[in-house]
Amino acid sequence: MIFLPQALTDAWLLEDIQGGDLTTQALGIGGQPGHITFFHRQGGCVSGIAAARQMLTSLGVSVTASVNDGERVVAGQTLLCASGSVAALHQGWKAVQNVLEWSCGVSGYLARMLDLLRQHHPDGHIACTRKMIPGTKLLATQAVQAAGGLIHRAGCSETILLFANHRRFLANGDDWPAMVSQLRCHAPERKIVVEADTPDEALAALRAAPDCIQLDKFTPEQAANIARLAPTLAPACTLALTGGITLATLPDYLDCGITLFVTSAPYYAPPADIKVRLEPDSPR
Amino acid sequence: MIFLPQALTDAWLLEDIQGGDLTTQALGIGGQPGHITFFHRQGGCVSGIAAARQMLTSLGVSVTASVNDGERVVAGQTLLCASGSVAALHQGWKAVQNVLEWSCGVSGYLARMLDLLRQHHPDGHIACTRKMIPGTKLLATQAVQAAGGLIHRAGCSETILLFANHRRFLANGDDWPAMVSQLRCHAPERKIVVEADTPDEALAALRAAPDCIQLDKFTPEQAANIARLAPTLAPACTLALTGGITLATLPDYLDCGITLFVTSAPYYAPPADIKVRLEPDSPR
Amino acid sequence: MIFLPQALTDAWLLEDIQGGDLTTQALGIGGQPGHITFFHRQGGCVSGIAAARQMLTSLGVSVTASVNDGERVVAGQTLLCASGSVAALHQGWKAVQNVLEWSCGVSGYLARMLDLLRQHHPDGHIACTRKMIPGTKLLATQAVQAAGGLIHRAGCSETILLFANHRRFLANGDDWPAMVSQLRCHAPERKIVVEADTPDEALAALRAAPDCIQLDKFTPEQAANIARLAPTLAPACTLALTGGITLATLPDYLDCGITLFVTSAPYYAPPADIKVRLEPDSPR
Amino acid sequence: MIFLPQALTDAWLLEDIQGGDLTTQALGIGGQPGHITFFHRQGGCVSGIAAARQMLTSLGVSVTASVNDGERVVAGQTLLCASGSVAALHQGWKAVQNVLEWSCGVSGYLARMLDLLRQHHPDGHIACTRKMIPGTKLLATQAVQAAGGLIHRAGCSETILLFANHRRFLANGDDWPAMVSQLRCHAPERKIVVEADTPDEALAALRAAPDCIQLDKFTPEQAANIARLAPTLAPACTLALTGGITLATLPDYLDCGITLFVTSAPYYAPPADIKVRLEPDSPR
Amino acid sequence: MIFLPQALTDAWLLEDIQGGDLTTQALGIGGQPGHITFFHRQGGCVSGIAAARQMLTSLGVSVTASVNDGERVVAGQTLLCASGSVAALHQGWKAVQNVLEWSCGVSGYLARMLDLLRQHHPDGHIACTRKMIPGTKLLATQAVQAAGGLIHRAGCSETILLFANHRRFLANGDDWPAMVSQLRCHAPERKIVVEADTPDEALAALRAAPDCIQLDKFTPEQAANIARLAPTLAPACTLALTGGITLATLPDYLDCGITLFVTSAPYYAPPADIKVRLEPDSPR
Amino acid sequence: MIFLPQALTDAWLLEDIQGGDLTTQALGIGGQPGHITFFHRQGGCVSGIAAARQMLTSLGVSVTASVNDGERVVAGQTLLCASGSVAALHQGWKAVQNVLEWSCGVSGYLARMLDLLRQHHPDGHIACTRKMIPGTKLLATQAVQAAGGLIHRAGCSETILLFANHRRFLANGDDWPAMVSQLRCHAPERKIVVEADTPDEALAALRAAPDCIQLDKFTPEQAANIARLAPTLAPACTLALTGGITLATLPDYLDCGITLFVTSAPYYAPPADIKVRLEPDSPR
């Protein structure tokens, strides 16, 4: 459960309805009672439902039934049903649909990655990066958590993460033990994570025994090689794979010995196809 | 040029840097002078540059060179270069990169669609829908406009757009002339646009002569058929194709006689690959 | 129905009550139960009621009865009644009264204009401009729509509207057909509206057949003249009168043949006189 | 000088320009250099100038000349001149014009009231109430202060102000000395102001010697009568007239012996007529 | 009762819970029902309760019992009890605790000061300054009012308060009667308050008879001396003591003849010790 | 360097100056040029300087000299000097002073704690908790980092931190190895921190070898005892002391063998005494 401030769900509505739905007004149907139903065309792991409820409630519409964030639905299943005036329902339609399509797109994609991973590694994890689409942090967080994923790092103050872009400012930017030691000393409560861009860097990093090494854009073979050496060189060090990890490439890495994957692919997943139907309460 | 309020670009920064960059702090390099360079790995039509400038400026960093929104860059070309303290540069890195990657992803994709279209139809247009990722409206708008695209409809009060979800509330939901006439009467300053979900609906709609008909998920053949009849039935009516229009499907529609395409595909384009390099002002 | 985000109605309250009502506190009466009633002294078409309900609810006060936005009330009629603690009621008093006075001022004025117009032209329309008092856009929109008016143009991206301030930047700023043609070509989904400042401009514009011509500050005779020529020159072109259209000047234009009036006068209407009475639940 | 937060002036811009100026875009003139000039058609005491500067600056436009808030201009005088790209200038046009028209309307009206008053009473004052148009508090405050007016009371915690709506909750709501005494005791740092709705109430109030009595909707004769008695009954008590004080009614009260007037009329003054002209830097 | 806008209480939550409570998630206990209880370890005058209710309600948690702002509780007494899902309860824990600890710290401290004062002077008052911790104005205001204190001055436009920092800009900065007279003339509706930094200044100020004199950092003897002279020199002038007034120093001033104390000490009081216990609804 | 969004520093100003400085206005001195100087009366490690610069700049005031966040100043030293109009300077005075007093209070207190600690343990650390005063998170963060302190945990999603309030919901809430193992499994990228409330709990926790154990309210002897056993039981586990750690109690713990202290005491430090002097540019 991710808390969504009122101002955020209000802002999502206002992106679409600053002047009401003109078509409803011109047709003179705004005062009729009706209901709206959101269906998931493809099915999959859903999210954005709590957000949708909050938005519809703000419009004075009553949500009468829904599934919960994180549940799996089948193709065509109803996600949410709500009733109220046609004026309110038409104003909620597209803004809520956008939230559901994007959220379910993310959670559905990530859930499919996790399904694949956990067939091989029941304790494997997929962590999503901070390479988020600007302005979507809370929405992304709820979608990732609904699907059972992890947030890799919510910002640059959460863990220590040493990049080449840091090392370039150091006199001893190749002295991994010195760097890890300095980081441990100055950040005793943080995970010390380093990124390695090549197998050689990974080996050097392993010898410095940080808490975690991210292997960026490694081939499966390169990854497997490092994974084989790690238990000896740095038994307490976690290995993670990052860079180019998607639903399509994940299978190639399932046997490399690393079970923690870091990715931003779900944020850019195709949106789910959410069908929306508005109907009068009593059919004409 | 799309105006971005300070609070928006500040919010994009705060998504990533509420506590500063801990790694910079632990390494003690924050006070050094340095510069940051953003490169476009693939090349294409760029956007988000003005946003990036505004963000970097808010961090006290000086932007020393950049291309402009809407320009085309080649693979590997520099988008933006800025100099300042390492503490500030590292705080700007990822948040700015996220803005550029998403923006350039959208503008690059849309520009490729437009290139394709205009080879056949120099006056053709691609309009992007309000099916935006929640919270990205202004960012999406600048990317679409940078690429030369149109915003189809910024919200549900901008034009009259009659959907089946409206018609279901009308006693005469099949009487297109009556509906169009009522809409014209009650909204004399707005375009009267209707959506047709089938060729039969499109024909019925054409006979009512609205200002525009959106053909939703029509095959190229269905579209061509309607396009052939339109000049006779409703000479002043604009036809638009919507539903499933992407870079991949667009070629199939280039000969159907319709030159206005409505799509949300660019919003979900893969992000551009923006490489970021931080370096000390004087090499070590 | 116009959606009002919580932050907006909260801001209206905070303009008045950042420190509570000191007089209530000094009298020690804040904990007593009481009720508040808002009356419309003059009567007329009302608006701001939904906003008032939302504000009172945020203060923990129960609204027990109210009329609806858009209804007509007679002089002295009750708009809204609510009950709660004296501390809360006194904090709601003035901020809610301000919303009602301004809103009902706008809707009342506009409704009187529409009453006048529709006696002559049942299908006539009055559209309110974007010349709004800064910070009042949503409040103004709900008042205009409650009264049955139209929003002329919610911002400068909603329609194409060619002003002399644009034409001055064109080499061919007098070539109306070329300008209209270029605008149509580059904005196929938008109404092409042009403003004419003189009868000569209006004639030139008519020959270019845009979707709409706004005649700015025309006398009734000038307007009638153009209206007589328009059906021949540009049968599909809508004419609108703008500039100086008020409740006082409208009668002069009722016979000129144009039935669409564009005005900002309602925004500057005198506020309605809303009387507010607070009373203890049990009389002393 | 009233501080205007960036978010406020940004919000005023966004009310008008969320999608840029489409007409400029369709004409392809956005990149040209140009300048914009704001003229005051009628002349009078001006305000909103600092706000306008801040808005134009946020758009990247350079303000090259302006008068200052509070100055008097003659009919046709330039208020502000700025130069920049046509795209930016057209986005600033209407939003800035709205700020100037409303602000100068308020300050101009109030200045005319003050001119009238001070011909008779050089030390007379006009104080503007908190009956402000919702959402305009800071804008109103700068306009009032620019014209030399006072803010009567910025909210209900600034002074003690006893209304009948308070007295109705008291067992001794007619015992003015007891009420004033209680208020003085519980609010030793605040002005004790009471409102009298009738001459009898005013007399009773005077005998209780509060710091100030507001006479609400008194005739000039009633006001003169109280003013004659006050120096004897309560020599330190300030008298103020409120209710229906406008530029039109003020002359009737100039001889009644009271020189402090409380009014909300300036907030509802007609907007000033600000002419805006955009031109290319080099004439075509 | 101080109105707290939704955005403020939402912001307090977001300071702690942008990503949910990870520990709850990792333990898989988020969906269990449970309850949370907040106890006041030391006891005293409480505040922040209404704020806490609003925050818990926003999280979807039901508040089942609570005391009211301004009440006195004994050591160990329950302030608030609420029930809901463990995920929601754990997200509310610390943010709500922070609000209660700080609020109760302020109100408890101030109430102890008032208890002490009113044993000697039943009509004495303690007013809290605008030297507030940045960002805490509304929270501080509710705590001060709950304890029975006054807000001295909510900002620099509420009263006239003449400091040496003003006088230094005047040609006649030592001519107190002239200064007071000018201030009275230009601010007829405001209290005229002056600050005296020395006994000599206080005497000079008394002779000018402002509405109030603040004696800044006076010793008890200095204060008593001024208090003795005031009734003769300026019988209607209120005296207040400011600068260094705390729970520790207050006793020294109880006999000096001044009963109005101005202080910011409560804002910096130690936080109350609020114990928080979360438990399953059915014990394991 | 902590990024402070414009809206935050604007909000700090608005807490004090919504109507300008009335005293300045009534004295008619607002237009004079002058300067303002902020002095640190006691001296110590400073912070809030960057915030103060940003606030003064927003008021149109020029900062002419300042020290930097994190520097040490001696008693009486100037922190900041700025020049501008008296109207602007008086509006900046108190709001900026409040930021500096609170910030310097926090950083000064924390720096004194660190000085004490590092005389004994050059690599010791003090980490400040998320028990922040509501609404002060960014301000607190910059003060803590300026003084050289750490942020313990910016929110409940940053690390895993197991409290008794979590354990109470588990069937096996006493089985520390099982709990730590589950947490490690489900949060592979996070530090696993547990809190022990008694020595027995600490021992049980040590045997489970989490990444860190917080000893809450342990006596120095209890702490020393655990510290002696830890290297054997869990060599990689970090120990931290929390609960009641202040400048006064820290000396008692300097020999216990633990060098990481977690505290919220600095947030509640007495504010620094910042003297502010405004003067005309040319003396009178």
C-alpha cells in the first residue's frame, strides 16, 4: 500500500477535466444516473486500483466493486465498477483509465518477469531503478510493489552507489579497496554498492568486498564467470545484474548464477488495454 | 515552447535528490569543480532540452552549450554541457537524464512517424491523444510539439467528441443527424467530432456531416472505403484514423487516402539512450 | 459540474482563517453547537453551491440543505444551511460567503443576459472569454456553466484565433485567404477563428471563409451589414460579436442577425448580496 | 511591495498557456524576435507591474522599461515594454494583461476614492475588507497598497471584530460593556472592534468604549449623529463606516465627521482597459 | 480549532512514507488487521490530536477513541486509538507520533507557564511570537491555542511594531511622540506597538503613549520600575515583557506588575514522550 | 548541498509577510536603500546560509557576503550581509532569521556532539533520526549534513528496521534468526537493522547476525557488555546506540566500545541567537 496524497490524484483528474466534459453538457445528459465499468482486456497482475478508487471518490462517484492491487485477473475481467451522475462519470473516464492502463502495464510486465524468474529461482528478485518517467514516482512505486517487485533505490541518498562518474573525481579511482573502505567508514549505516562496467572492474571490486556489486550490461557468460568467483572472493557480497534486463533478455540470464536483477523496463512497458463502458442505470 | 512552472521542474529534481547524493558526500568530492555532458546515443529529434536547462540552473549549475528542442542530432552528439560543483552535478545527473530520455524517446519516435508520413503526404499530420501517462502532460506536450506533432485534444472540454459511451445515454443514440445537429446548436464555437467504431457507423456519421470523424481501429481497406465516400457525402468533414496507429502500422495506412492520424504510441516509446559523463575540470 | 481540487477550496479557506476566529475564541463560545444559513438577498441564477458544500465539509460542518448550481432562487431564499461547532461555523462564514457572492454574481448576471438573448433567439449563445480575473479560472468556469453560458476559449491552445498581434509578424498579414489556408493546413483539428477589427477586415476575412469570425467592437449597424453578407460569402462561417458586450449593450445587438456573443462582462459583475446568519441550535 | 511567490505567478500563466499559443505555432512565427507593449488606455493609479515583470521574466522575456506600482499614468501611457521570441511574447500577452487589467482596475478605483476623500480630509483613510474575490488575496493586497489604501483586516484572526453573528451565541448579547470587557481581557494585544447595525446599537457600543466601532449601512445623518456623540462617550474610540461605501456614495459621507471608510468596492471595480501591442523588432 | 489543509497533513505523511514501510512488506504482515495506540508518557496539556486524526483517516485507518486538543492527560494516558491494516498502521506510526510529540511538547510547556502565571495573575497572558520554526506555523498555532496561549503577531502586517531596525531609517528616530503620532495617523485600525530596548527608551516611549510597549530583555527590577510609572504616564498603554521569557525565568517576573509575557520558548520545548504500540486485533 | 525547491523557501517567507511590513509602510521608509546584516552571537558550526541566500534573492535583495554552510564562526561573526530597499529588507528580516536560528541551532549542537565524540573516536558517527519536527525535513537534512552528521534513515522505506511493533504481528516474533533470514531473503538490497530493547534481545539478535543492531535506551554498562560480545557472535554486525543520546549523555557512552550514535536531540536544540541589524546605506 502506497499512500497517494489527495493533491496527486486531483492533479491527475485536472490534467483532463479542467472544463468538464463538453460533449456531455452539449447533449444535456449530465444529470442522468449511470455506471462505469473498467475491464482488463488482456488480464494479468493489476495495480492502480486504489488510485482509481480515490479519484472516483473525489468526483462524488460511488465505487461498488473492485479487485485489489496485486491480484491477477483474467482477460476481460472487471477491475472496477462505479455509479453516479453521467457528468461525473464522463469526467472520471479517461483520467482513471490512464492511471489503470499505465499501472497495469507496469505491474503486468513485471509480474511476467517475476513469474519467469521464480520458476527457476523461487527466491529471485527484480528491483526497479530510479530511472523513472518524470513525475511518476509514487504511481510507479505502487505498481512495482503490487507486482511483487522491489524498488532498487528510491533516490541518490538511499544507498551508497559508486559509479565511474564518481571515480573519475578521485585520485585513486582504481583502488577499489581504498574506495570501499572510505565509503564504509563514512556511511556505516548504508549498503555499499558499486557498479562494475567490465569483468575486470568486477573482479577488482569483488576483492574489495563491498555489500553489493552491480554488473552493468554484462553478457550471460561474463556474469556467470563473476558469479562463480564471488563466493570465494567476497562471500557476503550480493551480485546484481543491471543494464538491458527485459522480459526478452531475462531468459538468457536465468542460468548465470545471479538471481537479483535490476531493471527499468517495466516503467516503459506497453500500457494495458483497459476497456471502459458507461451505461445508463436503466437501459433505454 | 511550452512553459514549465518552477514547481514542476523542482518536483522532478526532488523525486531523486531529497537527501543529496550520499556517495559524493562519503567520498568528500562535493566541493570540486567539474562538468557534466549529456550525449544522445542513437540520435534523432530531441526535446526536454529547455526543461533540462531549467533544472540544472535551479541547482546552481551553468549550462554552457546545448542544442534546441526540435533539432535533429546524430548518434553520439552532445545535447547539453554544464559545469559546477560535483555535489550539484551529481544531484542533477539522473533526474535530468530521466527527463531527456523520456522526452527524446517521445519526440524521436514521433519524428520518425512524421518522416514516414510526409514522404507520402507532405501535409499529413500526426496528433497525439490525451491518453497520457498520468502526471506527464506538460512534458508530453513539449515533446510532441518539438517533433512537429499536434496535440489532438488536451482534455475533454476542448472539442466536442461523441463516443458510444455518450450515445448510450440518448434515446436517439443512432440518429446521427439529430445528434450532430444538437451538438452544433449547443456548442457553436467547437469542432464537432464523432467517433465511429464500425464502417456502418462511419457512413451514418458521414451523412450527418460533422466537422470530423475519427475512425477507430479500422483496417486500411475499411478506411480507404470511407475516405472514398467522404468527399461526396460530407465534403467539409475531416477524417482521422485512430486506434492502433504506431510506427509499425502506419505504413499500411499510407495509401488509404486519410492523412490525419491520432495516436498515443509516442508516449510509450522506448526511452532514448542518453549517456551521461561527469568529469573533473582538470584531469587527474 | 466542474471538479474543484481539494487544494483549491482549502486555499480559499486559508485566505481567511489561518489563525481561527479570534473573536469566537475570546468569547469562549467555540464549542457550542449552532447552524449557519446563507440567503440570496436579490435572487437569481445561483452557482458556487458545490464549492461551498466542499468547503464546509472540510471544516467538519454538516450541510443539511441546499439548492443546486444553476437553479434560480427568489429574493431571500436560502441557498445552504449547515450545522456544527461555532468555532467551525465562524471560520466558514466569510470564505464561503465570498465564494457564493462572486459566483452568484457571475451566474446571475450571465443568466440575465441569456434570458434577454433567448427571448429573441432561443438558440443564441453567450460565450465568456479567457479575460478572467487571475486565479479564478475554475471558479469562473463553474459559474458560467451553471448559468448556461459557454466558455469561449479556455486558453490560447484551444482554438486557432488569429489576431492583428499575430498578423503583424507575417509578410503577408493582409492576405486573409493565404493565412486561413496556412492555419487550416497546420491545425486540421482546430477551429480556425479570426478576429476582425474593422468592417473592411471582416469582409476580407469572410472571403477567406474561416470557421468563425469575431467582430471586435462593431456597432450594431456594422455587425448587421456583415451578417447580411456572410451567408453568401462564407455560408459555413460562424459570426460572433465581441468587445463591449454587456447586459446594457446587448439589447442594441439583438436585431443585427448575429446570435453568438463573446464577453467577459459577467466576471466583473457586482457580487450577489448573500446574507449569512449564525444561530445557536437552541435559542437563548 | 507585496511578495508574490513564484508558484502564484506561474499559476496565472498556466491558466492560459498550458499548450502554448497554437496560432503562433501554426503560423510558424514563434522563433522571430519581437516586442510587446502594454498601454493604459484610461490612465490612473497603476498596480500589478511587479507581478507582470515577474511573469514575463519567467517566460524568458526581457522587460526593458516600466513604471512602478503606485504611480499615476496618463491615458495612453506605456506601462511596460518587453522583448523576446514571438512564442514567448504571445504566451505572456493575455495572462499578463489580465493581471494588469484587474490590478489597475482596483488601484485606479481606490485612488479615485482616496483623491475625493483627501480633498476634504487629508488624513482620511480607506480600508479594504476581506470580502475578496476567492483566490485573489495577494493580488488584491498589492493593488490596495499601491493605491495608498489600507487592508482592513486580512483574516478573522487579525483583530477582534464582534458581529451580531457572535452576539447571538451569548447569554448577555446586549450587554456591550460586559462583552467589550471580556474581549479586552482575553485579547490584550488586539484591537477590540465591534460592528453596530443600528444607531441604538452604536450608542450602546460607544458606552462600552471599544477601540473601534464599525457603523454598518448607516445613512449620512445617522453617521453624523454618532460622530457627534462619540468624543464625549468614548474619546479614544475610532469610528468607521462600512457597508455600501463606493465611489458613488462616498461624497454623501464626506461631511459626517467620520474619516475612516471600510469598503470592498475596489475589488469589484471595472477592469482597466490595457491595450497590448506585439510587433516585430524590425518592421516588415 | 485551527484548520489544517489536506495538503499539509498529507505532506507530513509523505515526509516518512514515500515508499511504504519496507519492513512490513518484507515480513508479509501488511494485510493483517491491527490497532495502534498513542500514549502520553509524562502527561500534560495535549494538542495535535485533530491533526493526528486527519492523518490517520487519510491512510484509511479508523480512529476509535481520542481525547481533545487542549485537554489535560495524566502520565500514561491514551491519546488516540485507531484500527486498520498493519500496512496502513505502520505507515502512520512515526509521522503521527512526530506531530503529537512536537505539538504536545509545545502545549505542555506553555500550559505549565500559564499555570504558574495564573496562580498569581488569573488574567495574565502568554503570547507566542512569530519566531517560529520554519514551516510549522499552523502546527504551532494549534498547539498554542490549545494550551490557552495567544499568538502575539502572526506576521509583520498584523500590528504596527516599531523596532530600532525601523527607527534607524528615520531622521527623527528618537522622537517617540512624532513616531507614534505618524504611525497612528497612517494605521488607524492597527495597534501601535513599540519595542524598547532600555529603560530610557521605555520612558521615552511611555510619554508618547502608544497602545503597547514591549520591554525587551529587561531585568525584573527594570520592568517593575517601568510598570510603576506607566499608569501615570500612559494609562491606556499595555506593557509586555519579551526576550528571554521561559518557564525558568518567568517566576522572577511574577511580581513586577506586568502580566503580559511574549515568548517563543514553547516552540523550542523538548518534545513530549509519546509511546506508540501496535498490536494484532487477536493476540497470537 | 541540499536542494531546496523554490516553493519551500517562498513558503517560509509567506509565513511572515503576506501583507508586507506595515510598520515600514506607515513610516514611509520602504523606498530607501539599506542593508541588513546577520550575526551569530554565540558562534559555532553554521547552516541555513544557502537557504537564506535563496530567500533574500527572491525578495530582490542582493547578498553581498556570506560564510558557507558547514563553516565554524566565532561569537559575533557576520553570517550574511545583503542590500536592497527597506521594504524588501524588513520583509526578509524575521523569516530569514528564523531559518538561520533554527538551522544553526541544529548544526551547532550536532557539531559539538561530533567534536566530543571524535576526540575519542576519530571515525565515530552521529546519525539523526526521522523523528523530525513535522514539515522540517529538508531544512533538518541540510543542517545535519552541514555539521558532518548522517541521516539515519530518511523514511520507513530506506532500510529494513525491525521493531517490537513489527514482531508483535508475527507468530515467531522471538525467533530472531528466522526473522532476519526472512528479511534478508525479501529485501536483498537493504540493510537489515533490528532494534533491541533489552540486553537479552540484543544477544538473541546478535546470534541472528543482522547488518546492524540498534540498542535502545541501554545503559553504558549494558552497551559495553554487548559491544564486547558482538565481535565473536556477529563480526560483521554494526552496533548503534539510540534512545536518550544527547550532548549531556554522550560522554557516558564514549568508552562503551560503540561509536555509532543515533539521536534526534539536535532537532530540538535551542535555536542559535542570530542578531539582525538593518541600517541605511548612508548614515543619518
